[in-house]
Amino acid sequence: MQDSKESVTEKLNKYRADVEELSRYLGWLESKKGQDMTRSVDPTEGKGNTIKVPVYDSTLLGFIKKAQKTAFVTKNYVYVYRRYHLQTPEDEHKLIDRTQIMEIENLGAILSSYVLRGMTKGTVWNEGVQNGVLWHTVSKMKELVDFWTA
């Protein structure tokens, strides 16, 4: 029992500050669920053959920048996706719901997936807001930290 208490304390010490930072965006993430957070801009205003450039909401970009600086973001998120056979947002929601404090890294893997994949594929950040996975992930992180801190 003593070992598990120390482990929980270690988890809380490692992640508490990051969860507090990300929790500031919970209200915004919840209010934007189901909405498209990008708009496309044609840099030549339709006068030439160019691609449209996506423009992101500034709050979304702020959230992504904060998330990138947390201890949660890891390039090894793929291993969690393989271990739990995560393929759809519904799979991600199910894993989020059953995650406990000792597996909080699983939440970090889901966050990492959206943050890091969004760096190369512009629609991923928007998908994370639209399908509610980013809100659900941060919400569960906060729930776990608040429960074990009290």
C-alpha cells in the first residue's frame, strides 16, 4: 500500500502543474465541441492557382503551444494506440473514461497524438476539438488530479 501511495504522489508531482495549465482551456474546449475551428484563406484571392491556407483560432493555437510544453507530450504515443487498439474517436473516449491515475500517461498519449499529428496534418487539431477528445482528455486529467489531491 505504501508503494502505491508514493507512486500516486510521484504522478501528482510530475503532472499537477501541467494539468492546471491545460485546465484553463476546458471551458473553451467544451464550448467549441462540434464546431469547425478553421477557415481557409486564398492568398491570391482567387486570381491564381494556389492552395488555400488554413487559419486557426488563436485560442486553439494557444492550447496547442501549452500542450507541447507539458510532460504529457511524447512521440511514443503510438505504442498506447497499438496496445489498446485505438482507431476511432469512440475508442479514445472509452479509454479516457476508464483511465485511472496510475495510467495517466495514456491520456498524455491521446493528447500527444492530436498535438503531434496536427503539426504535419492541419485538420487534426480541428478534429480533436470537434469530436470532443481534447476536452475529454483534459477534463479527465483534471478529475484525476483533483480527486487524488484532495
